[in-house]
Amino acid sequence: MYMSIQKKVVIAILITGFLALSTGLFITYYQVRNILTEAIGRDFAEIAKKTAERFDDSVKKEIKTFNNLSEESAFINAVREKKRRNIEEYLIHYLRHSEEREEHLDLIVVDREGKIIADSKMRLNNKIDQSDSKWWRETHFDGKSRIYVSDIYLDELTGIRAMDIVIPVFDPETDRILGAIRNIMNVDVFFRFIKNMSFGKTGHGMLIDSEGTPLICSILPLVEHSMNEPLISLITGKGGGWAVAGDDAHGGENSIVGFNTLDFLNSLGSGNLGGHKWYTFIRQDPKETFTPVNKLLLNIILLESIIVLSICILGVSIVRRMLLRPLRLLHDGVERISKGNLEHKIDIRTGDEIERLANGFNRMSESVKGFYENLEDKIKERTTALRTSESKYRALMEQAYDAIFLIDPQNGSISETNLQAEVLTGLSQEELLNMKYWNMFPQSMINQAIDQFNRGVKRGFSSLHEVTIKRKNGETAWVDVSARLIEHNNMKVYHLVMRDLTERKKEEERQSMTNEQLSRSTMVMLEQDSKLSTLKQEMNSLIRQINMSDILVALFKTFANVSGISSMGLFAYEGDVLQCVWSHGLDNRRLQNIIIEEDDPVNYAIRDLKIVKKGEFSKKTWIDKRFGDWMVFPLKGKDKVIGVLVAGSPGQITSPIQEGIREGVEVRLEVLQPLVDVMALVLEKENLIKRVKV
């Protein structure tokens, strides 16, 4: 069959053109797809890393805040002495901002036995004894106290997803635990930043545990996720990075996913996070991810098809000049750009779609180059910020009132000081930097200073109180020393502060001389006290020979007459229940079947072992209805509280003691309390608590 050379050329050009077109599309598709996959994967991995750091930083900030609270001496004393009101003032102060109140479902402080001392929101379902709770057991894991972070759970009272962050409170003097602070966090509010991690229409972040259980997802409900075993192994096995997942648990196939481990939270120990590890997981629907590539390929197909048809019409020479050469240049340019030569420009001036395509690749290389340049600018900005921070740190060091030392925790060498350190020691900075920390102390204290240093490095903090150091001129200076292990310039340093107490100690010596003079006067008083003690022993011997039940009844009535108190009630334990066993000035029937509530003044007197007065309570109680102006005295036996004495006077003031009750004058209580203590001891010793009823 005859066929003209022109047709053959046209057919050859068509076949060659379409073969070239197919080959170019194939190469371009995989090159562009691989480049885009790599870039998207790195972006997803970076997003997952930043999200994990955000989770860690949020928990770190919460732990740091309450760690600082747990180290405040006033707060420690309040926990040690179980001062509920003082502790609640701290909690209320912390929750004064609405943001903190939204994040915290509750703040609870317990003592060393796991019993609640204070509760910021007084939730009714909180048991007083928390010692059998999982969070308390984990805080005391293996006989040691530690920070504890729980798994996410559903709060029984509010139905809100919550988690616990528990900070132990230590006694700085004995290093033993005094109690703990339990933070019940609203997970959806505390980790609300995860919602801002969404991008595009389907791109979003998740939080999952090592079992593949979704914990937080900003798009789909948790029950709609199904994490398959290969995906779980991929996330938990590598620790961090990106990959292409066959099934991304959201219905996507061959999806690019990013993931990372929560380093800080996962380092807390096996008992934390419900025994699991937590990971961030970033994904996007692959259809949305590769939409730019598909559009680009479609444009390339259209453009190249037009070019092939044009070659067929214009002939072999035009095809060679205007198609084959530009395509070769275009292909070479793409290869060089794909190999990282972003400075290369594809110079094609054919005035057609090929030139536009080349310009598109040039713009793409410029965009990628701009991305890297912006990254360098960000690095420079970060470096500048770090230098500014260092300048501020140096200014704080030099302006501090106390002497500050930065010490190498490995060998005790001083690496940095402030101006006050030179003033305190009389040594120059150069002399200080060439000596060990403990060489500042007298020879007799060097071993103690070394032990304190080693303990501080081991547990992260230490202190010495009212010790002496040597000055260059031979004099001694009294100081308080407190130290903590901190992070400085990406390395651990021992940050030590010395407060000069020399002037205060001199003043104390002057006071001591005055006290010696006072002690001589006190000796005369002690001789009189000795005579009174002998008289008291003789009276006690006489009392034991008399009917103690009759004496107690007479004693209570005499107490009423002497104090001017018009009404009294004696409440003692019948089993575990407080009941009225004797009264004066009131009908016994008015004091029967009294219900003692948890926040009743009687309970406060028994729990705190102190006198409770009417002026301390704004809430009306059953005592106000029967006693008017009143006080509650705890009856303290040898080993336990055996009851309370409620005393009051609703009528006119008839004595100075009654005036003390009305006005709350503390000096009046000194008259009544010893008498009440004697009553309690006699009631317990003689077993008269049931025989005193009259």
C-alpha cells in the first residue's frame, strides 16, 4: 500500500510525539509526585513533632506551676498542719482566671495518708479518703513518691473527658512526703489547641496511645476510627517521622501520614498514662493531598497534545526546531531542578505553551528556593532571640541582691557568678572561676558542703541554713544556701544562691545579751512555779480519794458559775456517734438527736484540736439556736479526742470570761482551756463519761 513520505513523517512524528508525551508524563508524574510526597511527608512529620511538643509543654507548664506551689514554705506548712482555709486560698488564687477555671474540673489537696484536706470546688462525690484511688497508689509507686499523669477517662460527676496530674508535696526538712496536689483537667479544653492543627478540608491531627486507641481527634468522633495493626506498628515502631500508610484509619488508601512520640509524657514511667505511651498522628485524604499533581499532569497532557498536533501540521522541520529542542531543554531543566540545582533557569523562548511550562517550572524552583531562604531567616531570628534572652539573663544576674553561682554538676567547679558574689566573698570573678564551690567554706564544713552538693545534684535541689563561708580578708560571713539543677545553654548546671545573713546574725547576738538579762528574772518566777506544782500534786492525791463522778458534776457547775456561762453541753462518743451526755442551763431534750454535719464547728474542733468560736463561722448551725454566743472546746484525752464541751451565753454579759466569749479575746481562753483539759483527762482515766449524766 502506497503511503507518502509526508504521511510517514506525520505518522512517525505522531507516534514519536505521543511516545515522548507518554514518557514525559510518566517521568514527570513520578518525579513530581515523589518530590511532593517527600515535601508533604516532612511537613506532616514536622507538624506531628510540633504537636507532640505542644502536648508535652502544656503538661510541663502545669507540672511546673504546681511544683512551684508545692515548694512554697507557707503552702508546705499549711499542708503539714492541714490548714484547709489557707490551702483553699492558694487554690482559689490559682483559679482566679476564667481560662484556668475552664481547664480545671477540680483541684484537690490530700495529706500523707491520702485524705482530702482541701477541695477547690467541693465536689460532693469526692471521698475524703483517696488512699485507695489509682492516682494515689501510682503517686506512691514502689514506696517512692513521684509525679503522676493518668490516662484520659470520663469524669463521673460532669460526664466530661478528664485526666489527672498529681504533684507530691515534700517536707524540705525530712524529705518525706506530706501530701499531694491532684489536678483534674478538662481534656477537651486543656488540649484545645489540637483543633488549630487542621489544614485543608481533611488534614488534621490526632492523639492516640500505643494500643491504637484514639484519644483526641479534631474532625471525626473517636468511635468512627479503626486503627489497624500495621498502622499501629508503623507509628509506635519508628518513634517519629512520616510514611505512606496503606490504610490511614479514615478510609484513605496509600495516604501520607506523620507521627511522633510525646517524649516527656512517655518518660514519666510505666504507671503513667494508663500504662500506655502516647503519640501524635497527622493525616490528610490522599485525594486532597495529590490534587495539585493531578491538575498539573492534566495541564501537561493538554499542552503536549496540542504541541504534537501542531508538529504534524507544520512539518518535520518545524517539529525539530520548535518541539524537539525545547522539549529536550525542558527535560534537562527538570532533571537539574529535581537534583537540587535550584539556581538553574530553563531558558526557552519559543513563545508557546512549552515556554509557559518552562516558566512554571522556573517559578516552582523559585518557590522552593524561597522556602529554604525563609527557613534560614527564621533560624537567624531564633538566634537573635536567644541572644536577647541571654542579655536579659545576664542583666538579672548582675542586678540580683543575692550572690548567684553557676556550678558544673560533674566536678563542682564554678563556671559563672554575678557581681554580688564578688561582694560577698571579697574574691574577684577570675579567682572564683578557678576554685571549687565547697572551697568557699571553712575547713570544718567542707565535707558537709560536698555532701550537700552531691545530694542536690542527685535529687535536683538542696539547701543549707545559717552556715559560714570564708571571705578573702579572713572574716566569716553567715549565709543561707539554696540550689537547684536547671537547664542552661542546652546543658545541666547547678544554680546556687547565697543570701547574706551576717547583719542579721550580729543583731541576734545583741538580742541574746538582752535575753540573758531576762532569764535571770525568769528564775525567780520558776521558783514560784515549783511551789505551785507541789501544791497541785497534793491536790491531785486528795482528789483520787474522793468520788470522782460527784467531783466532775460539781466541777462542771462550778465552771459555769465562775465563767459566767449560762449554758453548757457535754458531747461524748457513743460508739462512732457524738451524743449529749450532760447539760447545764438547757433541757437535755433540746440537745438530743442532734445531727453533726461534716462542716459543723464540732467537727472542726475535733479535727484541728483547737477552740472554735462563733465569729469564725458565717453559716448558721444548731449551736446558734441553742447557745447564742458560743465556743466549742475539744476534750483531749491521752491518745484521742473523747468528746467536746459546747459553752455559750445568750443573755447579758455577767463576767470578764463571758465578755471574752462574746468578743473573742484570746487571753480569756487561757483561764478556761486548762480546766477543760483536766475534765477530759479525768473523764477518760476514771471511765466516768457514762456516769456523769444528771
